[in-house]
Amino acid sequence: MYAVVDTGGKQYRVEPEAIVAVEKLPARLRRGELVELERVAMVEQDGKVLVGAPWVEGAKVTCRVVSHGRGRKVDVFTFKAKDNYKRKKGHRQPYTQLRVEKITVGSEKED
């Protein structure tokens, strides 16, 4: 069983017990708290595929917050030829790690 969820403007393929790093969720979510992702675009269960238009009705993915962090540093270097202009910047994208607890479709629950 797996699902495709939308969070932070990106889509992620998730399975029960998987750990996924998503765009940073609000900092008020502490480690160990539950988060429900309700924007589910697709669910595969027992060989049957449910595709939403745009979201699957009644489907949700329950996750537990593992941690908040920042990704690897990306160096950004820009310059203009012949103008003696150059700038170097760095960027670390914040993320939230989630452990998928269960995927629920309608009134039916799966672990």
C-alpha cells in the first residue's frame, strides 16, 4: 500500500513506516506529535488504484514528526563579466522529517 500526498507544493510517494523529509511544517509541531496530511492525490491498496480529481475523497495519511532540520548547504555564486561584480551566498533548505503511521481511505483503516 502506498499513497501520493501533496505538502509544501511538492508531491511525495509514501508508504506505512517510511520516513520522508518534506518542506518544513510549522515549528509549533513538536517531536512526536501527529500530523494528518489530507491532500492525497492517489492511493494504491491491494492492487486497486484510486486517483483523485484533484484529491481522493476521505483519504488521509497520518504521520508522526520525527525532527526538524536543515538540508545540505548549496552554494550560490553569481558574477557579471567585465564589471568586477561577484557575490557568493549559501542556502540550507529547512525540512521536517515525518514517519508515516497509517494511510486511511474513507472509513476503512490500514496499517
